[in-house]
Amino acid sequence: MSELKISPELLQISPEVQDALKNK
């Protein structure tokens, strides 16, 4: 998933959760 195409819902997620999703 491209970070540039992150959905607005993901932007509302805490940075810690976003980092966890990236490491997945």
C-alpha cells in the first residue's frame, strides 16, 4: 500500500498503529 494513497480513516489512526501496519 502506497503511503500517498492512505485513506482518511488511516490518517485518524494513531501513529503507533500506522507504524505497526507498515511493519506488517
